[in-house]
Amino acid sequence: MDYKAAGAPKMGKKAPKHEEHNAHGSGKKPFGAREDKAALLARMKKAAAEKKKG
């Protein structure tokens, strides 16, 4: 008997054990999609300018 083939197949070592239920880009994302980098940079620049101003 081939005991090596018995049981569940092994996952890769670096593979995640499960998928997140609210991963970005999935259909079940309850909090909307990830915003683009341009919007993030604009928000950071605005906050830095306000902090520098006063």
C-alpha cells in the first residue's frame, strides 16, 4: 500500500491557510474598495500642509 498518497494534499509552505472574508477586490468587501494611491497622497499632503501651517 502507498501510504504517501493517503490523506489530504499538503499546501505550499508559504500559502495562506485561508482566504479573508473581506479581502480587497472580493465580492464580499463590506467596507468598499481600496482607494487609489493618488487619493492617499493628496490626503497626506493636505494633512502635512495643515500641520505645518498651524
